[in-house]
Amino acid sequence: MSKTFMPMLLISVAAMGTYYLLATEAGLSESLSMAGGIAIGLLGAVVTTKLLRGKG
């Protein structure tokens, strides 16, 4: 298994979970919920990339 598999899985679950929670529980429109899910996915990808590459 690749060392990036688990971070990618966690990022996708976090993005989908954010979309679901914003769309159902918070009552936001589908477009805003999708934007929130994408933002969480991008943020998770940036953080993961920084952690896997190190501070160098």
C-alpha cells in the first residue's frame, strides 16, 4: 500500500462529510455545501503535502 493512500482516504472522507453536514444539518444550499467540501479537501491536501515532504 502506498504511503499516500491513507491520507488521501481521510481527506476524501473529510470533504464528503463536510459537504453532507453542511447540506443537511446546517441547511446551506448545495452550492455552498459543495464549496465547503472542496475547501476542506484542498486544505487537507496542502497540509498533508507539507507533512509528508517535511519542512525542507
